[in-house]
Amino acid sequence: MIRDLLSLRCLRSFVTIADLGSITKAAEKENISQPAISLQVRRLEDILETPLLERHARGMMLTEAGRVLLIHARRMLSENQNAVAAVRQCTAGTGIVLGVPHDIVNPAVTVAVKNFNSLQRQTQVNIRLAPSATLKGLLKSGEVQIILTTEFTCEPGGIALGERDVIWTGAPDSQASKRRPIPLAYVRGCLLAKEAQATLVDAGLDWLPVIDSDSVLAVEAAVATDRGIYAAIRDGHTVHLRPLPAESGLPPLRSISVFCYRSNGTGFESELSELVGMLHQALSRDASPVEEL
């Protein structure tokens, strides 16, 4: 019966809570809100008609039913990954999906992918754009086989490919950078948004949000019309924005790293290794300028 079907998404959230012992930490790792992840657990409990978690001073603890479910949940998630990998393997040659954040895709990544595709006849690479946290979820689900992320620390299994400068940007002849409190535009949930806010606070500068949106284009459009300023990766912002000069009085932002994560058992092992090498060369700060083949 449909009523008895357990959602893989809910099971993944349940396993993450069990591993971290905290709903808050699990929500952050899965990149969803705390109420949403709590609702997923309640859905499992409704289907199974028994509590799965108990709150203790040390955090969330599994009930006896929760411990039983955890064993099967890990197995089900593993089998799901195996199924995805098996299908990918039997269709090897149809293509690899590379997940990339929008602000590092041009020019290095696109040129590296173009070079790779020109050398490969059977396996071609398609690019999918999404924030780093979203890409990690897509990698887990098997929707992409390899991802690049922009982060300050690397998680297990990641490979460092290089660093990128993070700068303050604004409209040409920006007046917004001179206003106080500083009008800050940012993409909701973006790591650079949190970094920009913390950097301003540490420097003793007050700021206020002028646009908080899920849309990168909406944020960059607001900055281009001089409604606010924006922390962005150098060369990763739109041509309509300009780096703000040191005279603007804004504190420097620390650089961010580019990491690569890949799936195993995809049927594309040799191709992925070759692609990682080309991406590393393209994104390495010490590499010579990228040239098209």
C-alpha cells in the first residue's frame, strides 16, 4: 500500500539526525529548515505508528524502533545509490553531469568542459548550476556524478582545486558603498552572505539588508541599480557590477576554496579522473591562463 511507503528523503534526514544527534545540525547539513526536517521525521513516525526519536540532555536519542529503522534506512539508502550507479553504468557513454556554483562556472570551468568534450567522443559533460549546498544533495541522490563547491573547509572525500578571491562589488560609481549603515544585498543561504555579514560586524560596521533573495539575478540586478553592495567571487560576478576600491572603507574579505567531490561506482571512473585533472589545472591559482584547445 502507498500508505506504507517510506520516503528516501525522509529516511536520509532521519539517518543524518541519528548520526549528528541534533535536529538543528542535521537541518544545516541537509540544507533545509528545522521545521521541515522535523516534519519529515513525523511523517515516518505516522507511517510506522511509533516514536523514533527522544529528546535527552545529550541531544536526540533513538528509541528502540528508531534503532531498528536506522539499520534498514542505511541499507535502503545504500541500495538506492547502487541502483542509480547501476543504471548509470549500463548507459555509460550518454554523459556526465557536473554540478557547479554559478559564480565559478565562467570562464575556467566552461573552457575545461569544452576541452574535455572535444577529446571525448563517447562521454560528454553537461553542466548544472546550483548553490554548493544544493549540489551536495544532488550528488547524494545520484542526479549529478561530480560537483564543484565553494567553501572555507573541505569535507571528507573532497579534493582542493584552488582558491578564489572574494571582493566587495557594487554598481559603477557606486554611492551605496558610502552609505551607513551599509546596505547589503545577498543570496539567501549563501555562504558568502554569512561571511560578509560577519566581516562587517567584526570591523564594527553596521549593515542592513536591502535584498534577501533566492535569485542570484535578482540580487545582482539590485546591486547594479545601486541599491546595495554584494560580496562576490572575483570574476564571478556579472559584468554590470564593479569591484569596490579600497577607499570605500570596507574590510577585506578572506578568499574561498574550490573543492571537488565525485561519486563512486558510476561507470565513468576513468572519465571523471581525467575531468578532475582538467578542472584542477583550470582552477588552480598557480596555473597559467586557460586556453581553448
